[in-house]
Amino acid sequence: MFSKLYARIKQWERSWKSSFGTDISTPQARRAARRHNNIVDHAFLRRVLPNRYKLSEDAWRSNQPDPVHFPALAGIGIKSVINLRGPDRFSYYLFEKEACSDYGMALYDHELFARVLGNPQDYLDLLDLMEKVEKPMLIHCKSGADRTGIAAALYLLDQKGASIDAARAQLSLKYAHQRWSKAGILDHLLDSYAAYCETDSISVRDWLANHYDPEAVTASFLAKRSRG
């Protein structure tokens, strides 16, 4: 009985969340979209806690930027924004797309997941994207913790010649990343690259293109979690 009730509540919640926040073309629609952004996507928290940090002269990382953040982003010279959440029809994406246009920033969508590894091409395409966009760039997901963390780590390894320890530091509690959670699979991705380099030191691009096996890395992570 309780499982059925819980399923009905979750179904109602999903239906309610998708019932508004898909239009910003009128003042009334914008107000509804702002409510959606605040309540459903938790923008009220990010508005005061942007989780924004400088990676290099060319790159910054943060959580989902709110329109109120764009004056500050313009102030630090951001020219390109890489959105790791992918395109969407809801409020947060509509406001971001509008703000990027208003401030002359190019918006690029490249979807990643926090608890499921991407395939090799997902990460190789991201490295290519981070290399080619006009700088300085901002990399973000929703919270700026997990997807942004692995993107920042790969950027530092590939384009700044950083050490594996420096890359690992991008996935830490400082950015609200929880290694012990399911998102720890991203740490395991870096650990797998580091383990390979112990016997054959190669670039992260080479490893991703020729040696990275997401199914094997996932299986190894799950086995590690099962052991506690």
C-alpha cells in the first residue's frame, strides 16, 4: 500500500514540475518561470551560492548561472558558456539562453551525467569543445559539483598539463562533490586513468580514445562500493 502511495505521490510531483516554467515570453509567463526556477530547480540557493571558481586565465567553473550572475560573468570577461546539463524546455535553460544572448556570450550544450559514465566520444567531444570555444569560458552543470568537476579535471589534464592529483582536487567537498555517493564513479574514472598511467604514461585523450572502457570502469566501481 505504501509503495503504491509513494508512486502516486512521485507521479504527481513529476506532473506538477513539468506543468509550468516553459515560457518566458510574457510578464505573467516570466513570473511563473521564475517560480519554477526557484522551487523546482532551486535557483534561490544558487543565487547567493554560485559555487564559482577560477580554473585558469581561460576558464571558470560554477553551478547553474542565474540571470543575476551575468553582470559578474561579464565583468570577468566570460565569452563562452558550456552547459553540461544539455538543452531543455524549462525555466533555467530559457533564462540562461536569454542572458547569454543579452551579454554577448556563446552558449554551448554538452550533456553529461553525474552518476553514469559517458562513452569515450562524450569526453573527447567535450575536450574538443573546451579547446575551441572563445575564452574565457564558464563550465557549469546544476550544482557545479559533479559534472562540472569531471569536466574541470579533464580540462586541466588535457589543456593545462596538470597532474592527476590536481585534477582529482576538482572533485572534492570544496565544490560540494561527495566521493562516497554514486557520483563517486567520476572519481573512479580518474583513478582508472591514474592506474593505467602507472605502467604506461599516456595523455588523457589517448587513454579515453584507446583504452577507456566505461562498462569495465563502472563494474569496477560497483564492486568497490559493494565492498564498502
